[in-house]
Amino acid sequence: MFESLSDKLQAVFDKLASKGKLSESDVNTALREVRLALLEADVNFKVVKEFIDRIRARAVGAEVMNSLTPAQQVVKIVHEELIELLGKPVPLDLSGPPPHVIMLVGLQGAGKTTMAAKLALRLRKSGQRPLLVAADIYRPAAIQQLEILGKQIDVPVHSEGTDVPAATIAKNAVRLAREKAYTTVILDTAGRLQIDEQMMQELEQVRMVTRPAEILLVVDAMTGQEAVHVAEGFNQRVPLTGLIMTKIDGDARGGAALSVRYVTGVPIKFLGTGEKLADLEPFQPDRLASRILGMGDVLTLIERAQENITEEDAAAMERKLQEGNFDFDDFLEQLRQIKKMGPLGDILGMIPGLGRMAKGLDMNEAEKNLKKTEAIISSMTVQERRHPHILNASRRRRIAAGSGTTVQDVNMLIKQFRDMQKMMKQMGLLGNGKGKKKGKR
Ligand code: GDP
């Protein structure tokens, strides 16, 4: 999402860095450009003004300008102020006695139903026993959608059709949770196209009978500043404990995510980063600030790796690498693990310095190559994968035909694989315990 903003800010800082010593007017010019970039990203103008004023107060001083690395000092200040703007991370509060009720509210189409399932999946993975509740009684399709999603992630869904008031359904669900020892109750409430009185009354009733631990507003990041108004509107009637921004994978300019906390005082708790149920990230201001400033996001990358690669897998792979026993099966396994971590462009973007480089590469082409490689290895027999030296010309022809590629493609892959093997043998024992741990989630 923040690509365009990120590009512009990096250009500003590159220009600063090329100057060496900075004058007050250099800093002022840079700040004007930062201001423009933020406004273009649709950040609330009041927020921009205060943000820039704070940076100016810190940056235009002898301490920064006479330092050895003034440009870096300015970037550091912007980074810190961005984090400040985004607010402290506030995790879900599930500290009271179970069942904890999480009430999701929001306008229709914001991604509420999808988010209910995403949260359920996340909570289940962390050892909770979630119950999903279809409390949107106006759209039979929403109830059905939740039931389908619930099945996908193996989380039960409580629904009572469209004739029972939402508050009654919610109350029954909490009772059911007590009886059956579900630890969290996730309420998918009705959304409208815009905020209306009837909707608000219904939410107030649901809140009264369920006393939620969390009332989370799901907002669509693509709606820009409108998201901020929606948040204010809801917050006046049902006191929100958090916000969830969805569709941040889209091409929204990102301003809403940057201003909503500051304007409403309600913390962002999660980001929805795609249509798949695993596409959910806890909101972490420092990481987001680093990503926006092109400083990479190694921590998120490591977490993704930890979620997808178990400690045993990593250890086994390391052993094979050291012993030079790495075969095509292992190669395929590695490819699949990388693929599980997300689109290549995303992964590269999280590595400091590589984000910008990744933009110059054709990611579609790279993804296609990965698929091709996978297809070629999949067309090999078990024997061939374990003992690549038996891959003679006729076997290569068969593999090319089977995988819908050419013999050249197959040859190239085998050559790359041999080079890699050689390199690994040369590196020998580089085992320094890159101890990857299995994610706790
Ligand atoms: P609701 O009306 O608020 O319950 O919204 P839905 O959960 O039905 O979502 C509306 C549409 O947005 C669906 O097509 C979802 O697949 C899509 N969607 C939800 N969250 C995300 C997200 O984080 N990224 C993207 N790209 N699409 C999303």
C-alpha cells in the first residue's frame, strides 16, 4: 500500500544524504517535500502539519546539523515521529474470564465477515477455542459466507437465521460458549452502506447484552479519509477498543492508516493484507514506519519464516546442506516453503535495501520461473530427484514434455542445481546454528 509514499520519502532522503553537511534551508526544503508526499498519500492535513512541526523542531538544531551524519539523523527523527504518530501497539485484551466477546462492527463490504474468520483462525492457532457468530440478520448471504469460512478453518459457527434479533443471537451464543467452553466469541454484526440510526441501536443492544472485551471496527483502507470519518461516527455510539484496516494490499495511498489513530485516539490492532484467511498482521507501528521509510521489515520476514518453517525442517535441511546430500526433493521443499511465505515481491520488500531493487525486477517473471522450476522437479521420478546424475538426454526430454517446458529449461535447472551443490560443498561446514524456531502461533 505505502509504495508511492515510501518512494517519495526515500527520494527526499537520498537527496539529503547526497549533501553531506546540511543547512537550515536544506532541511526546510526536505520537510516541504515530506509534507507534500504525506498530503498526496491522503494523510489528514492537520495531522501532517503537526507532524512536520514536530520534526522541524527537532531537526533544525545545531545538534543534528553539526553531527557527522546529519541526513541520517533527520531520517531517524522522521522514523521516531512516524512511530509516535502511529501510536503504541495495543494487543487484543483477553485478560478477563472467558468467554471473551469480540464484537466486529463496520460498514458493508469493509471485510468484516472475512476478518471474523481470520481472527478465529489466528486465535485457534494460539490455543483459544473460538466460536463464530453470524449476527448479521439482514443478509442471508453473509450468514452463509461465515458458515463456509468456518468450515474451512474448522471453527464452529452459531447462527439462527434472519428472524431472530441480533442481540438475542449474540446472547444465546455467549451462553452456548459458556456451556461448551469456547474461550472467545467473535460476533459478525450487520453492516450498512452508511452509518444509520437503526444500525447503531442494534449495535448498542448487542453490546449491552454481551459486554464485549473488544469492539473492533473493520474499515476498508481503500476508502481513504472516509475511513477516519467512519471511525469517528462509530466511536460516538459504541466505544471502540480498536480498529482493523483491511485491504491494505490494495493500491490505497495509506493516509488513513497514518492518521486514523491520531484523529480518533483509537488504536489500530490488525491489518488485513489479502483475501486469504492467513492474510492478517498485528499492527506494529515500528515495523510499519520502517517499511514506509524503506528500512525493510526483517522482523516480519523472520516471523513469516517461523510460521511456515518448523525448527525440525530447518535443522534437517541444514544437515543435508552441510553433508552435501541436498537433492531435488529438498530443492522442491525449499521452493514450497518460500512460496508459503508470500509473493516474492513482498518478501524482497521486507529486506532492507532490497525493496527498491525489487521494484526494478519483473516479479511476475520471477514467480513464473519458480512455477516452472516446480513443474520440472515434479515431473522427475523419485530416483531422478535423489540421484540427479542419472538424468541423461532421454530422461531430460521426457521431463521437459511432462512439465510443459523445454529441454533447455531442464538443462538450465540441472546446471544451476549442480553449481549450487558445488558451492555448498565448498562452503563445507558453515553450520553456525541459524536456529530457526517454530512460531508460537
Ligand atoms: P463484509 O461485508 O464487511 O462482511 O465484507 P466481506 O468480508 O464480505 O469482504 C468484502 C470483500 O473484500 C470480499 O470480496 C473479500 O474477499 C474482500 N476482502 C476482505 N478483506 C480483504 C483484504 O484484506 N484484502 C483484499 N484484497 N480483499 C479483502
